Amino acid sequence: AGAYGQMFVWAVVTLLWRITALDTGLNGFIFVIVITSGVTVLFNFNPLIKLDGYYLLVDYLEIPNLRQKAFGYLSSLLKYKLFGRKDSNRETSVRAGRIYVWYGLFSLIYSTLLLSVVFVQAERFLVSRLGGIGFVLSLVLLFFILKQPLRVVLKGIARFFSGKKPESFHGSVDLNETQIRESTGEKMTTRRKKLMVYSGIIVLILLLLFLAKWELKIGGSCEI
């Protein structure tokens, strides 16, 4: 529905752009909406990220959780090719295996390129405005971008070389009300601490950007 609505808007603003005078501000504004709508539609139908195009592909292939399964299959395949360690939980059909390999590779390449472009553009903007401080801020941005992927990769590497299997739960355990409350309270406390830390970092960055005075410098030759 979202993609259909966006295409409808794209068609309407294209007609409005065509019938308005080219030398008016309204025409220029509508033209920006035309370009934005077109890019949004194409981006939304990209199946390599979890948007409408991805779920259309999942329904067409009839493979739920395609992205997660593809990355898991690639990980098992890499272990088998490098170390001869076969994961019995990754048994799949030939058709599904081919889909996992191709989709996993294309999705991984696209996600890496997309994050790289975002980081490079943000780094150039921050360095051009703030110099060395901007470079430090770009490193902080890179850390937050790669925080979760690095955590998953490092855990997987540690588990692989230690020979430990992912923790699984079998059987049943009865938890009384006190234990449930204590567990919930600990989780809420941890979330509050993380929220306070992240909020403090954001406030500090905003203070540095808007209140601190920086000496303007030119990093190259110029002609006045």
C-alpha cells in the first residue's frame, strides 16, 4: 500500500510539473518532489534491504525470514569450506541453497556499499565544517554504525574457536513472581543507564557544535 501510494503521488506531481510554467518557483518545487518520489519508489522496491521489495520477494519465493536464513547459510558454508565443519542444522534443498547464496552475497555487498557511502559523506561534511573535531565525531559515528555487526561477528568467532555451541534451552523452569520482578527491574535499570549515556553523548555533541567557537581554517591554497 505504501509503495502504491508513493507511485500515485509520483504520477500526480509529474503531471503537475508538466502543466506548470518552467520558469516559476512552483515548477521547481514540484520537480524536486518528482525526483524525490521516483528515488523513493526505486529505493523502496529494492529487495536487498528490508522494505516493501524485500517482502514482495519473500512472498514470491515462499521463504520467510530470507535475509536471516541467507546469512546463516553463508556462515555455515564458509565454515565448511574453510574448516570442514558441517552444520547439521543448515540442511536445505538445492533450490533454497542457491537462493541463499546469491541473495546473501548481493545483500551483503549492497549493505556494505550503502553504509560506506553514508559514512564517507558524513565524514566529509563533519571534517569540512569542524576539522579535527569533525574527524573524531566521524569515528564515533563509525563506531555506532558497526557496533552491532562487530559484536555479532566477534561472538561468532569466539564461539567457533572455543568449540561452544549456541546456548539452547531445554525443559521447563518455574519462576516465581519475585524472580520475574527482579529480572524485569534489572532490564529496566540497564535500559535507563544506556538511555542516559546516549542522551549525554548527544547533548555533548550538540553543545560542541552550537556553543563552542572554532577557528576557521582553509586546508588548501586559495585566491582572494
